Amino acid sequence: MQKEHNLSRNQKIIFDLIDKSGEPMKAYSILFNVQKKGIKAPLQVYRALDKLVEIGKIHKIESRNAFIACQNSSCQISKATAFSICESCENVSEISNSKLSKYLSNFSDDSGMKYSKYNLEFFGLCKKCKSK
Amino acid sequence: MQKEHNLSRNQKIIFDLIDKSGEPMKAYSILFNVQKKGIKAPLQVYRALDKLVEIGKIHKIESRNAFIACQNSSCQISKATAFSICESCENVSEISNSKLSKYLSNFSDDSGMKYSKYNLEFFGLCKKCKSK
DNA sequence: CTTATAAATGTTATATTATTACATAGCGTT
DNA sequence: AACGCTATGTAATAATATAACATTTATAAG
């Protein structure tokens, strides 16, 4: 079992927003959306985002500078993330494929590096966009 | 064989700089370094970077907003990139592992997406930093 | 060679993303 | 209460990236 994290006020507001949106959100778009709730400054958003990423409730889509709620029920794999990104409609979803995550988590080469984390982003066309 | 790309003046200046540095360089650090050669504006740098990424001469390290010269002799795999990143010394190197690239290039799942590109970033401690 | 076209360049301004620095408040432990 | 830690508030600014527009250079077709 995972440790249950008690989110602080700002963290909760921001997590709920991202989670409900169901898609990647950018920091300043988040800021805009939570200003009515009293979160006024970028730093307040970035601090909450940092924490939420740290505890695995959200992930950053690096190629898009955006944040998406973790879609793996228990957020067990926040150090091993994989996403599929449609280059046409920009739809993003988290890939939960145990073979893939096993393969990558166990990956090692002769560089002498000890890998403790990875992030993988696949790009392509989603079903809908392919058929257009 | 690959098409030989004739780099333009700015592209050449910027590629040479990145290539010689041997490590990831940030856009504004590049800008600073090429100002004496007449490249004065960020956009000039970003345009060259865009082109160099497009033709596979350099890659963007997304998690670092930095650019590194392709280390695979012929840049054949610019649509299939993998890097190892030391979280202590920030050393980055491109992973050339045919099993890995085959595995990922052939990856598919039941999402219906057609994957045409991927970028993978591994994080950990390099040999040197591990032993400190 | 010249005309057309695409690619690259130059320049200014501005948009977007993210952090520094410093002060204050809340919360759990002893 | 006193301490340590986490979170918050606020202002300023740094770092990363793009828009818009004018001009020049390279490439290819006639």
C-alpha cells in the first residue's frame, strides 16, 4: 500500500482541477482557473505542481510543458512513466503496460549507470486522427 | 544512406558549437556563444535549432530544455531517441542499444494509436557520482 | 540567364514558462 | 511554549520560446 498523502489546500485545489480536466494542463492555464479560489501567483501554482509531481499524483508531460493527473489507480509507477501523445489532436494518455514498464525498469547497459527513473513519450496519430 | 544536408551558415555555426561542446546546451547559452559570429537574436538560434532537430543532427533533451549533438554516427534514429541523464552531475549521453530501440520502435498496444516516434529519458546516477 | 519558389536571415517586440528572495502562517512534536 | 518543518503570500525577475514583418539567399524550372 501507498502512503496516503494529505494534500494541503492549494495542492488539493490544483489537483482537483487537473484531475477533472482529464487532459494535460499548462501552469498558467491552471493559474487562470484557480484565481477565483484565491491562488493568485504563478509560484503558488508551481509549488503545488512540484509537490504533486513528487508524490506521484500528477506527471509532467515534458514535451508539452503540461501536467496530467496520474491515471494509474494507485500512482505506483510515478518513477516509471510512459505516455502516448497524438501529434494531431494533442490527446495524451498514460500507458499502463506491465511488459513495457518491466522491460524499462530492468533496463541496464554497460555505461555503469544505475537507472532509478524514466520517462517515455510516444508520438503518433490516435485512432480518430488517423482516419481523417 | 542518408541524405546529406547542407547546413546554412547559422545552422553550421550553431551545430558546430553544440557538437564541440559534447554536452547539452541551452538556447540562450548558445546565443551568448555565437553573438561574436553575428547571431544576435534568440529567434535566429531557435530557427537553427528547429531545423537541426528536424534533420536529426541534434536532439532536444526535453526534461532539461537543452540540445545535444546526435551521437549516432549517421543520425538514423532521430525519431527514436533515448538518453541517460545523471541527476547529480547532469551528464547526458545518448543510448544506442539496438534491442531497446527495436523493442520501442515495434511497441504497440490496444489503444489504436500508430506510434511513429518516441523519446525516452532515463535518470539515475552515473558511475562517478554513484561512488561519491 | 532569368524568373519563380522555397528556405533562410535579420530585427523588434512580446508571449510563455519558471524561479529567486523574503516575510508570514499553520501544524505536529516534545 | 518552543522547535522544526511544511505550506502560504507577494513582488520582482529570470529563462525559455514565438509572432509578425521585411529582406536576402539558394535552388530549380523554363
